[in-house]
Amino acid sequence: MKYYLDTNILIFWLFNKDLTKNLHLTTRRLLQDGNNEFTISSIAFRELIDLYKSKYYQPIIKTGKQSAKKKLSDIHQYKNVTEVYKAIEEMGITITPFSEKHVKTYETLSFTNENKDWNDKFIVSQAIADKITLISSDSDFEEYETQGLKLFFNKR
């Protein structure tokens, strides 16, 4: 089966050594199943690179206590964006470009004010348009299931 990975799942899988803290057992099994295919939206890749280069992502690792914000580039083994891209390729994850059909789906969706992240809205639109299940830890995505999103929720 083919799945879209939300940016948070990609970050957990790509940057964390201890997957048990952020990926539920059923999610880990799904990711490790060699029969499954995984893709990310070009929007998710751009978001990942933005986070890698400049923004802070918290919490990267679920510790149960407040931790200082850290740049992704400060906590992992990848030296540059090219290495991140190659790591994604080596994991067998493809990058699907955002296209006109995704824009058309985006135009038809009803978005709440709760989720202010435009990256999320584009990623959801892409998963709906392509009729591919999206794996995410974002509970805001559940509201889009009534609009056609197939969601595999990673309970952390």
C-alpha cells in the first residue's frame, strides 16, 4: 500500500534514534513493512528543509519534560540539505510534486481556523486528491476525514 508521510512523521523517522518515543508501535510496523511504499509531498520536503535550515522544531524528541528548542541541523548526523535529500532517497521515500490537481482539491476544501499551518492544508489537499492515506501525528487532520482524507493517526 502507498502512504503519504506528514512532515512530523518524516522528522521522527529521519532524525530520531529512539523511534519508540514518537512513533506508536502500529506506525513503526507500518513503516517497517517492506510491502508499503512511502512518499512525501514536495510541500513537506520544503517544510523539512525550512526547519532544517532556520526554524526551530519542538519537541523533536518526546521527553516528558520541557526542553530547549533546538535546530534540526544541530541534533543529527546530516551535514547539509543534500545529505538530508539523499537520506530520504536511501529510505526509499519518493517526493511527489504539488500539481494543478492538488490546487483544485485545495480550492474545494473547507478549513477551520484552528489549523493555521498552510503547509498542512496543502499536504492534506494532496493526499485527498491522490486518494492516498496520510500518516500523521497531527490531531487537527481528523477534521478533514469528512472531506475525503484517509488518515492513519500516529498516537504518540
